[in-house]
Amino acid sequence: MPGPTAFEQVIHVAASDIDALGHVNNVVYVQWVQDVAVAHWQSLASPEAQAELVWMVLRHEIDYKRPARLGEEVILRTWVGTSEGLRFERHTEVLRGSDRQLLAQARTLWCPIDRQSGRPRRVPEEVRKQFSAS
């Protein structure tokens, strides 16, 4: 369940999102999951934290429930779950805007990377408290 730092972003399904079956392509969902995570980070993290850290995906898991179609408004809802060491769990729900029906849900594991060295890096405690449920 979303924590106090749940973040929502509204998007509209474009023609370029649609596959041969007439609904949003699976690859697009992965892009949305990444895009909303970045938007959430940029909305809350300090300029200093953003200058020092970038995030790398370690794993995506996505369950598709219902199709999204051309022209629909979609709500991307994300929050950070547990964190252990250098692994941060992020949850994302893709909801249809008109009725908030769950279209897809994702669980992604992210690792913080030092922007200068390109190596994994522990986050400051303030960042951990701001984003993580644990």
C-alpha cells in the first residue's frame, strides 16, 4: 500500500504507445515505470542529492491486468517500499484515469549510483527517510 510519499503523474496514451494488438505495448509500461520514478525523485530530492546520485534499475516485475488504449488518460502512481543496503524497492500502479481501474502494477529494485564515480553508493540518511518505508 502506498506510503506518505506516494507520487502521481497523469499522462495520455499516444499513438506511438500502441502495438499491433491495439493497446499499449509492454515496453511502454516499462518506460512509464522508469519515467514516474525519476519524476518522483526530482520532485522530492534536494538539488544536492540530485547532483550526487543517479539511480540504476536492477530488476523490473510487471503484472498486466487490463489494456490501456489510445487517447486514454493514465495515472502513474509510485512509492518507495523497503530498502536494504543498496537496494530500494519501488512500487508503481498504472491506473485508468476515468475510473482508477488498475491496468498494471510493477515492483522495481533500484540501486543508488554515485554520479561522479559511476559506482554504487549508500544514500544519506535524510534521503533514505524521505523516500523509503524502512
